[in-house]
Amino acid sequence: MIGVGLYTRKQASSVDGFVLGGRSVGPWLTAFAFGTSYFSAVVFVGYAGQFGWKYGLSSAWIGVGNAVIGSLLAWMLLGRRTKLMTQHIESRTMPDFFGTRFDSQGLRVVASVIAFVFLIPYTAGVYKGISTLFEMGFGIPYEYCVIIMAILTAVYVILGGYRATAMNDFIQGIIMLFGITAVIVAVLNAQGGLTVAVEKLAALPSDADPAVNGGFASWFGPDPWGLLGVVILTSLGTMGLPQMVGKFYSITDESAIRRGTIISTVFAFIVAGGCYFLGGFGRLYDPVIAENGKIAFDSIVPAMLVQLSPALIALVVLLVLSASMSTLASLVLTSSSTMTLDLIYRDKKSMPGEVQEGSIDDEVSEHVERRKVVVMRVLIVFFIVISLMIALNPPTFIAQLMGISWGALAGAFLAPFMLGLYWRGVTTASVWACFVWGVGLTVVNMLLGNPINPINCGAIAMLGGFPVVWLVSLLTPKMAQQMVSQIFACYEK
């Protein structure tokens, strides 16, 4: 990994090179970067354990939703349009897109603060997924593992920027594909094979009605509506998360987007489908009971794995480390670039109405470019230190952490970003309204003690953003027609 960082460091001297890999990253690297940023220890340990326990084998639908909606649909709806429009308006980050597309530096600043604040709980969730596995399975103080992982990630991201991250994501993605396949085979063999394992699950009574058996081995499980909420949160969310959408900024061309769509979808089917399918057998193992008397959901998957052979446990360690480091690298790069470009150096001199080829870059001296890259590298260290401090004193369940983070980010960003790529009628006021809606709903729900489950709340925030943007756009003043036409001219080429 450090070798990859050293190999790619020459391409990370400019801002475009450091943040976007020079906008010339191929389909395989982009697809794997998308997939490995999507699936981390949060999914493998937290979500697979909690939702496998809740929904049984039907939790595999979450993996199918992640592949079809979170990967296939995300690439089809956003890939080409994001690449063309962000290149046309010379946008490097998601807050930069909001500021330039909707002609508001205020939106740019607020979006960058939202991104920075709500990526932190997500990072804490990534660390916590590793902590549980290492504490339960191997008797290794997880502090050491977390610190080593953070240092390794920091070194290669600081050296090589996005291209180093994408190349290491590819290596880590291959480990994840082999790892999840081997672990599923091993766990099923330990239960006497697939048929026997399913029969054992079918014999378990339902939580709601102990007299009814078979719910955990049925097609849609004991709670289909709850399952749908999880599918929406974990699948739709990718289209509104800065670290995910940023992958489309950097891909080479339209043919690469078509190939990347297929690669990314297959990757998601194997990794996400495999994780949730594995978690569906969690009730065949004895869970750990936490101090409050409730089941420690984050311990379910580790309990399934501790009985494997030492070689397979080593593979699981690599699998979880790979999944987590790739996500962590993506999160710290997104956070540092957003803070640098959208808060510290807000130097866009021209807005889209006046954009001419190269006008922005021509005004930015090489010296300032180098300084920006230095600031980004310093902020990567800062962000990793903050996330480490949270990780060494980790809060709440992983799934809740991720629900809060994804709910606020995607609730605020998904609707205005997607509609902003397609609909000329989106107004600046509607984007502000959606920011207030997404963050407000998530935070108020959290302050009230989560009367709505954080996962369902996240799903409501994302879906509710679309009517909010549509209604407010109909009722508020439109943007200048000439400016909007110039922005959308990129699709006519």
C-alpha cells in the first residue's frame, strides 16, 4: 500500500491530480473504488449482524438492493451526467457543485460543513466494526490495530492522493471478493451445508410470535416493511454521499462509465449480497449479551467467525481491514478536499454564466496549487486523528451511527444533486430547504431520543427530499435562464 502511494505521488502534485487523479481514472479502478468505499466493516460486521438477526435470510435482499439501486442505478442515473457537468463547471467536490450549479457561495460553505460534520460518525462506525472483530476473535487489543490502520491509510493517501486510493481500493477489492466467498463456504460447511443451515433457521420461532416458526428462512422475513426501510437507506444513500459521487468526477470518459457500471454492479452483488446472506445465519450462533441485557449486534458476525480455521481467520482479518481502509481513505480524502477547496480556498472568480475554457485554472498560480495540496495533506492527518479519538472511545451501535450519518448527508444532498443534474427548474431556495430538511429531521430525531428508528428516519429524509425540492422550486424565484442554459450546454456536445 505504501508502495502504491510512492508510485503515484508524482501525479498528486496539483489539486486535480490529488483530488481527482487528473480526471483520467479507468473503469476498473473507479468501479472498485466505488464498491470498496461503499462496503466497509460497517456492512460486514455491523449491518450484516444486526439485520441478519432481525430479518434472517431475507436480509440478502439488502445486498440485492445495494447492487441494483446503490450501484447499477447510481451509475446509470449519475455517472455520465455527473462527469460531464462537473467537468464543464470545473467542480472538484460536491459542495463546489452546489455553489457553482446554484450560484451561491453560501450553499458551498454550508454543504462543506455538513459533509465534514456528518462524515465523522461514519468514520467512527468504520473503526468500531474492526474493534469488535479484533477484541472477540483474536484477543488483540484493537487500539493497536486501529492505530496501525490509520497510519497506513494516512501514509498512502497523503503520498498519492486519489489515484493511490483507487489503486489500493482495487487490491483491497480483490481481497474482499475472495474473502467473502471463502467465509460463506466455511460457515455453511460448519453448519452441515446450505440445506441443513436453512432447515435449522426455519425451525426457529419468531420474536413477535413464538408460536410461529419459519419467518427467518422465508422470502421476505418477519418484518418486510422494516426490511424495505433498510434497503432504501443503504441503497439510495450512495447517490447523495460526497465520497461516493466523487468517483464519477474522476472517471476517464463515457465508454469507461458503461464498463464501470457492469463491474461495480457485479462487485456489489458478490460483496453486499454475500455479507447479508452470511448475516442471515446469525441466529444459529450464540450472541453476546451486552451490559444492558440486550444483544450486542456488533458481536454476531465475529461469533460466527471465531470457530473458523486460523488460515480463514487471517483471511477475515484481511477482508475487514481491506474493506475498512478503503472506506477510511475515501472519507478522509473527501473531508480534507472539501475543507480545503470549499472553506479555506474559496477562490472561484467566475461563475458558470462566465465560464470559459481554462479561465479558473489560468488564474490560480502553481504556488497556490501546491499550497492547497499541502493544506489537504495536513487536514488528512487532522481528520484521521479526530476519527481515531472517537474510535478509541466508540459510541452506540454501528448501524445507528451509520443511519445518522447517511440520513443527514443523503437527506440533504441526494435530491438537489440528482435533480440539479436533470432539471433546469431547481431553484437555489429549494436546495437550502432540502439542507434544512435532511439535517433537521436527522438531528431533531436524534435529540428526541430516536422516536423514529435512525435507519427509517434516514430513509424518510432521503425520499422526502424530492418533494421538498420540487415544491419549493415551484414556489420560489427561478435562476437566470442564460446561466442555466450555459450549465446544461455540456449535455449537447
